Amino acid sequence: MAIAQPDKQAHTAQDAQLAPWGRLTDAAQWLAACQGAAPAREPRRVRAVIFADQETSLSAAETAARRAEAGLNVVTVTDYSQAYSLGAATADAEIDAGADLLIPGGEELARVPAVVMATMTQTEPVVIVGKQRSVEDWKREVTAIRDAMFRVRNLEGMELVESCQSTVLAATVGFIARAAERRTPLLIDAPLTATAALLAERDNPGVKDWLFATSLSTAPAHKLALEKLGLHPLLELGMEPQPTLGALAALPLLLTGVEIAADA
């Protein structure tokens, strides 16, 4: 299903006024396009949603959400057959409750987006594996990803996700696709969400226009997914992937840009 495009005229309406601020106001122009009017208004209800298949500690995300005055919802997803639908229903619930800016995240093994991205792009395992604690750990991870890629070599799209049995990735794909369908902007900040976004874009062309990449992690799969989406991250924090943390940390900077654009 093709997704409606944001308003291109609203995106470019303030090009001349905002040029001196460079990338600081990029998000403001993107948000104006998503809202259909320039200058963009500050989001009234920002919600971060993290999918996980078990209880997990998310203290860093909780701290960042509190500092950014954003809501945080953790959704447990264990049944793969219902995961995509649960993700879509969660997006519906957040939007129906008034959310006008969403930050999806997922607590999942780094190997999952690495295998999916490497398979989709025919990237060698030695390239897709990020920094490990030791050379031996790196060798083991390369071997594991190589073997996984061999098993799924003839699969594409959501078939790949099913082969990994990643309820978290499937739910995140459903969440992103539904939010874009409902014309609600999203911030993405991790390899799992970037991979989910690429999968959503594959089946729903136009999803990527509703996304803003806030940050780049150290995972090679993250950079690869953003390149395929044509998105340029605002920040490069040099941190390992942590669900929603990069976007929540960047949120005050984005809102500063929105306020500058409103005053321009």
C-alpha cells in the first residue's frame, strides 16, 4: 500500500529563513511537512514505545524520557503470529490518545537486524558485524551470522523476519507502517528500528518520508539501513544501540529547532 506524502511545499516554505541554522532546523522543516503547515508547531504529545519479548531494564530510556518530558510505553510481545498486528494496534492506540510524534524502539539481539540487513543487501558477515569485546567474540558472531544468512538466503521481506522469529522486529514494522499510514511522524534511532523502517517501506512505499533519523549507533547494520532509506542522522553519539535513547536524547535539540523556525 502506498503511503500519502508529507506536504513538500510546507517543507520548503522556510528554506531561506532557516538556512543560517543548518541542520539544527532540519527536523522543523520535516515536521512542518508532516503537519502540512509552516512553521511547524511543537508536538503536543510525544510517545516512545518499546517492544520487548520479556521484562527488561530500560532505566536509561526512562531517564531520557523524563528529561525530554515524553511518555514511555513498554509493550510485551511474545506471539509471532500476532506481532505485526499488535504493533499496528499499538500505533493506533497511541495516535487515538493524541500522540503526534512517535519514537519506536525494540529490545532485541543485535544479531537480528544484522542478519536481516546483510541478507537484504547481500553484505558480507565480516562487514555487518560490529565491534565486539574480543577477537574471539567477533569470530563467533561472524560465524553465527554467516550460518543464519545461509539458512535464509532465499527469503525476502517479512519472510526474513519470520525466519528469525523476532516478535519484536515484526511488531516494530507494524507500528511504523501504521503510524505512517495515519500520517504521524516518527523518530528512529537504532539498527532495529531502521531495519524495521526499511521493511515497512518495502511493502508500503512512502513510509520513509514520515521518518527522521535522530542518531547513528555503532552498529554497521544501522548505517546500512539509513543509507538504503536515504536518511541522514542528525547526531552520531558513538553509543551502542539502546531502544529510543538516541531519539529521546536528541528531542530537546529538535524542539529547539522547531522554536527557532517558529520565530524566524
